[in-house]
Amino acid sequence: MKLGGKIIKLQSSSALVIAAGCTVAFMFLTTIISFVFYHQRMQEANSLLKEAKYSQYDSYVVLISSSDKTDFWQNVYASARDYGREHGIYVDMISDNVDVNYSKAELLEMAIESGCDGILIEGDDDPEIAELLSKAYANHIPVITLEKDIATESRVSYVGVNNYTIANLYASSIKNNLVKQKNVMVVADNTHDDASLNAFVNSVQEAFSDEELPNGPLEFEIRKIENSGPFATEEYIQNLFQKNEVSPIVVCLDEVSTESFYQAMIDYNMVGQILLFGNYESQSIYTGIKQGVIKSTVTMNASSMGESAAKAFIEYRQTGHVSDYINVEPEIIDASNIDAYMEEAENGSN
């Protein structure tokens, strides 16, 4: 290093100290910038929410799920929004108003900070979500859980299906397609807790308890996809096929894994070698059933769920009370009725 016409040699330890100091300073600056940016985005989002909050409506309700862009949750939202509009309730899906992919917890925090009148949320066992729901309860914001319930007293009602009924629908469909297969793989995303997955398997096994199966009792393996990244499910399922770890019977318990398994079966030339039973409904799943690649899918009536959730909020707002559990009947879609569902979906999009 040259200083004042003289060459000064830095000791190696001094250079390391300077380098370390620069690294720490850079990391600190990056953290500050990220923090400021995040708060700026939060303020922008809250501003959007507050602008819409009471425009020609009596109440403002926010709908939040872990996968807002899927057909199922968009249909739930459309139904809740339309019913709410007829009864003076503005139902909003925050993710449709912002251009950033916020996490479920961040969307929930925005809803609470906006001072909304109610929250409709897909339940899960995430501790961060549970803490935020306790905060909503402390702020006198009624919470209604959808599709999955939560282990907390923070919600006023749960709108969903009876898991035992769902398990029996899967068991019936498996029985109708079973030849000599024995091993069953159950695939679920991280919104499913271990207790509910084990209960599901037990219910399916119970449904087969009186059945004479070709190869004896079915053997179940649960695969839970812990990662929640944007392509985590697709990558996980691709990896199963690459490692040849796929069972001859596969039950998917969410829309994304169903679609991913359907596509992977085509990509890896496994059509006809796997009995695939899906969950939810979408154009892709309809096509898979029509082709015979997906044997059936169990779905909840999204429109019924959205309307029931909006009704539950209105009842609670008017009376201060609402049923603890509101049942939505599950449905099974297979080769026998797929044409009717596809025709209904086509008419709805016209």
C-alpha cells in the first residue's frame, strides 16, 4: 500500500481484520435496507387495504390461504366475495392487491394491522400463525378457519369437512381400482400435521378392515413435504421418480402434489403403473381423470365453503354467536362424472 510516497506493507492479520470489518458492515447495511424495504412494502399493502376497507360496505373481511393462486382457493374466494357483496361485506384476498409474494404469516399480520373486521383463514399448525391468531383474538377480530382447523381457541368457527368421511371416499375409490397392489404412499404438504395424517391413514385402514384384499392388508407410507418453497412439491416428487421410490398406489392430499404427480407419471412413462388418487379440482386434474391417469379426486365444494364462511361471519357479527363447526360435504370426481364437472367448469368460464 502506498501512502505519502512511501510503500507500507500491511501485516496479514491487519488485512484480515479490515476484510472482516468490511464484511460485517456490508451485512449490517444489507439488513437495514431489507428491513426498511419490508416495512415500506407493508405500509403500501396496508394503505391499499385501508382504502378499500369501508367503501360502500358494512364490514371488511380478509381471506388468507397458503396457496391463494390455486383454482380451489380462487373459487372459495369468489364465492365468499359474491355472497358478502350481497350482504354488505367486503371480502378481500390480500395477495390479489399486492405484487409481492408474501408468506401466509405476513399476509395475516397485514390483515390484523389493517384493523379488519374478520379473518377467514386456511388452518394449519404453524406456531407463528397460532401466535398471530392469538393477536387477532386480543384485537377482537373474529377468525373463521377453513378446510383445516387449528388447535387454538382463537377462532370462532371452523368450516370444513369430516376427515372420516374423506378417508372413506378414498377407501371406496381405492377398492374399486385395486387389483393386487399392496403398498400405498400418502403425499401431503406441510399444512398437514402428523396427527391428522396418522388419523387419516387409520381411518382408511379401518374402512378396509372387513374387506378381503388380494394381497392382505394395505401397507401405508406417509411422505410429508416439509419445504414450502415455490417449486418444493414439484422437486420433491421429481426426486421420488428419479430414485424409483414411488409406490404402486399414491394418494395426494393437496392440489399441487396431485398435479405434480400426474405430470411426473407422464414425464417418466409411468402411466398405467401407478394408481393415483388426488385431492381438490382444477383443469389439470380434470384432464388427468378424463385421460384415466388420475383415478379419482376427492374435493370439497369450494363455492359452498366460501359462501358458508361468509354466512358464518355475518351470523357472528349479528348475534355474537356461530356454530363451532360448519360441515361442507366432500365430493368425489372420477370417470363416472368427470364430463359433468368439465362441462360445468367450461360454462362457468364463458
